[in-house]
Amino acid sequence: MGTGSGIPVDGIAVHAFTLPTDGPDGAEEDGTLRWDSTTMVLVEASAGGRTGIGYTYGSLAVATLVESKLASLVEGADALAPAAAWRRMFAAIRNAGRPGAGSMAVSAVDIALWDLKARLLDRPLFQVLPSFHDHVPVYGSGGFTNYPLDRLAGQLAGWVEQGIPRVKLKISRSPDDDPRRLTAVREAIGPEPDLFVDANGALTRKAALYWARRLAGEWDVRWFEEPVSSDDTEGLRLVREHGPGRLEVAAGEYGFVLKDFADLLDGPSVDCLQADVTRCGGITGLLQVAGLSAARQIGLSAHCAPAASAHAFCAVERLRHLEYFHDHVRFEQLVFDGTLSPEGGALRPAPDRPGLGLDVKWSDAAKYRVHGPT
């Protein structure tokens, strides 16, 4: 395959690691799911003596999809033209399925290609992108529904003590338990920090409206994420239009293709859109979502994967913030050197480290390997 830059991608390698959670009894819960581990699929893309890395969180099947459908397609592509490779990858997974694992596989490769391009240019990735910002505000996120009250309150208060002025907990698995959980958190963090909640689509429309009013009135909650399923755009719109004015409705973390985000903006169904760079087609896909949010004048918030999102979302004009998610922070600090810690409530990409600024700690990650060369 010819290349415009004269620097062809000469190799793609795929790895996967599974890390057990550190929740009670080895598990974590939200409104609709219980899990005991998290899997990262990591892609290396090489060219010109440099190697870029990209990743996603999902099923081991994503690794197989990269190897079977995408690797041979990308090898030989122009290392300085990630978007051209992205277009070919999305065409190639038409029959395999673009939403879901297909988009996640493309995302991991696309991030690796953008990281590779920045490393070849010897520039940090956020400076290679069409960036509007040099930092990304964060909110602390965890607060799982099976945490005992002391761990729940301590975790969220700990983020506030680190200077993060907004924090989020999971709700709606056992709604009768939520008032005491919310009260414990509000008392622990004090009246000033913004309090966010995430129901993970656990509620019916009527229940979501009921809780929207209670959340805003009793605990001054400002962000209600997925009060109903993100597939229920009419239900999201109902809560948005009839809920308290200061309580924002958010969704979008399960957006995989551009139409998913366009559907959420129709109406609109959300006050703030979310996107996950490791699901929505990588950085190339995220730039398209960012254009939609700018056109509709609706903010865009980053879902998780802070090591990649800190660079990618600098290129989002209507940037709101980034979810500094407990599981992913823990995983990325284990696997990578060069991860960022919040400063003044934001992640600030290093201007003197090329690409994402990350190096894989292969020896530390080895015990968690479930796929790929050693």
C-alpha cells in the first residue's frame, strides 16, 4: 500500500490484560451490572523505528477482531495519516458489526496510530491534534453501589481533598438505600463540591423523574447520568425537559458510531453529551463527535480512559470534563509509566513527552496478560 509520507506502518501487535477489581469480595456493582475484573486490549503500531500505543476496555474478542480484520489492513498504511486508515478499518468491519466490539477494535488501533504519528513528529499528541485546550478538568468517579458507607464517603471525600471539585457515585441498584448513601457522601464532601450521580440506565421514566426531583432538592445533585437506558432517547428527553433546571441529564458513553451521538442530540435528549475515545472510533471518531457537539452548542464530557482522554479531549471545543474513573486510573497506573495525576482539578498533558507520554511497564503487566506475545 503506497504512503504519502514515505513512512509505512510496518507492524501491529495486540495484547490483552485482565485486572481483578479491588471492590468488596472482589466485585464492583452499579445500577445494572456486577463485575469482578476489567480487561484492557492494547495495540502497538510501529513505523520508522517508533512505536505508538492505543487501547480500549472490553472483551477479549476485541483483540481477536484487531488481529483478524484490521492488522493486515493497517500494515503498509501511511503512518502520518491515521484518518485514512480509520476509514478503511470501518469499511472492513461492515459485516463483522460496526457498533460494539467492531468500533472498540478500530478505536484501539486508531489511538495507536495517532500516538505513533505524534512520536514520529516528536511532539506530544495534544499538540499534534487541533487542540483548543492544554488541560482537561476531571471529576472523581467510583462510588460503587456495593461499597460500605465508610469506603463510599471516604473515596469521594478523598478526591475533594486532592482538589477535584466534582465527584460521582453510582445509584439505583437498591433505590431504598440511596438516601443514606447520598447523605453520607454530601456530609463527607461538604456543601461546595458538585455532586454527580449515575444510574446506569436502571430506572423507568417515571422513577427517573421522581428521583431527579429528590436528587436536586435534597442533596443538590447537579448531574444525572443515564437515568434511563441510553437507548431510550425519549425517556432521557422526558427527564431533561421536566426535571429540575439545575440538574443536567447526560448520556453517550455507549455511543459507537456517529449516528448514536446524533440521536442523543436530536431534541436534544441530553444537557451534556458523553463520548468514550476508546469506543467511538478512537481520536478520529471523537473529532467527528466533537463537531456535532459544537454544532448543537452542547458540551461534551469524556468517559473514562484518562491516559488517552487527557490528550484527545484537548481537541474538543465544547469540552466539559473527564471522568477520572477508579478502575481505569488503577489499571493505567499499573500498566503505564507517564500517567497523569490531577493538578488543580485537571489533567495537564506533559509538553515534553512525545505522543501520549506513556511507556508500557511490561514486567508489571505480565502477570495480568491473557493474550498476545510475551
